[in-house]
Amino acid sequence: MNTFLTAVRAEKQDFNPETERLRLFSGTSNPALANEIATYLGITVGQRVCKRFADGELYLQIQQSIRGCDVFLVQPTCAPVNDNLMELMIMVDACKRASARQITAVIPYYGYARADRKTAGRESITAKLTANLLVKSGVDRVLAMDLHSAQIQGYFDIPCDHIYGSPVLVDYLSTKTLGEIVVVSPDVGGVARARAFAKQMKDSPLAIIDKRRAGHNVSESLTVIGDVAGKTAILIDDMIDTGGTICAGAELLRKKGANRVIACASHPVFSPPAIERLSEVGLFEEVVVTNSIPLEEKRIFPQLKILSVANMLGEAIWRIHEESSVSSMFRK
């Protein structure tokens, strides 16, 4: 268990899922994470059937009574994004029609989050559209982790609890001998995230990579603002997609004299050619991510370290169910 969750409440030892009427169901995108969350809560993942018809349509049925229950649906909307999003909405609709008291969508990774504003004419703000679809499907509350931008919380016309994977990353890094640390933001847009992370890393100094993006999934790193020479550089971002941004940043940090480079991100999207880039010998000492998105064996490489956020999500679910503070989990 992560150090910031070591003080487990005594009342949880007497938890009875039948009297508490707490139910947890998993979609097909990350059942392993849902099972870990259920273990933390001391319950089992609910029974449901999910299958696909010959024409590709999804069929889903909840196979136990949830009338009057507090239902939590675990489904990161990772690839295939459209299928997983549609499955989540079908689960919500099924629970709504089964008279659940409250339905919370637990979305460790929120797809379409990068389309959070218009950057050119005639574009869709798909992050807002996705929020609208979820609300219309009948969800009462959303629990999300490390949204690409904080403004997405406001896209939901229902309560949205936003939690962070950084405590899990910090807990792991604190077990390592890193020497003199500098926390690095791979671009100007991630400065707030990097600053908060640096504060958690014992107020470590901050550096910023000045970057010019040439197009979607293509980036060019130009210079480093800050001193990285002779230090362990920790590159922090919310996600790693193709790896272009973070790998270009690592190359630049090496040129500027960083002794060691460690990449940290909550969401391992890892679209091609990310694996080839991240696994390049001599670039990263370690790439640290969470299990918000499942990774097949073929996408595992030697430098990769996967940390579980199940306990943190489980604690947030418990607090939502008990109607207690979620934000207090992140206060020292």
C-alpha cells in the first residue's frame, strides 16, 4: 500500500457490502485494475455479461440486483476509445434502468481529453462532447485521474472528483537514491503539473523545455530553461502517447549534461512508435507509469516500471460512498 494510504480506517474492517450497498463493476478495458480496486475495498467485482453481436453492436447485462445501490463503473476510455466509451455509456444506462441509487463512472484515463479547446476554425471540442454524452447516458458522478487539463472538470454538469497519480509516483521515487534532482516539464503547458510535482519531491528545482510543435504528434525541442547539468532529471507529464515530446526532451537533457533521465507519466498511451523510442538504450534510466491503461506483454520494455493506482482509486471510491472528503487524500 502506498505510504499516503497506510492509515486504513478501523471501520473498514467491519465493512459489509450487503448493508453498505456498494457495488463495483468493470468494463472490458481494464478488468485487472478493477479487481485490484475491489480487493482494496474488500468486495468482489459485480457480475455482468458483455458480448458483441455479429454486426459489431454491444450487448450488456448486469447479472445481480443493484436496486438502491451505490454503483461504481470502472472503465478507462483508452484504445479502442470509441468502443470503450460506448460500452461505458451502455453500462450506465443498464444500471440506471436497474434502479441504482447513484452511478459513478470511474475513468482512470479520460479519452479525447486533449481536444479540450479550439485551436483552429471548425474544430470540435470533443472533451466537452464526451462529457455531455456521459451525462446524458445517466451517470450521476465522475471520478477521473490526471485529466489532461483541469478545465475538463467544468465540462461535466454533475460532480467530478479529480484525483492525481503523483503521490504514487513520488512514493516510488522516494525509495530510490537519485542524488541531486531537477524536475523538468517537457513543455510550457505542463509547468503547473511539474511545479506541483517538484514541491512533492522535497521542493526540488524546476526546469522547462522550450518546445515548438510542428504538427499533431510531432514536436521539436529547442532549449532548456534551468540548470540540469550533473543532476538527475525527472521528466513529468500526464501521458506518453507516441513518445516524441518526452524522448526529444530526454535527448536535449542529456546534451545539456544531465547525469540521469527518468520519465514519469500517469497514462501509458504508447501509440506507435512509442515503444521503440522509449526503449532506446542510453536515453532513459527508467520510464515510470501507472496501470490506468493496461499494457500487453508485447508493449513491455526493460526500462518500464508500472505502478498500481488501485489503492488510491479504491480509497476515493470509499470516500465518495461514505460522503467524506476526497481532496483531503492529497493533503500532507
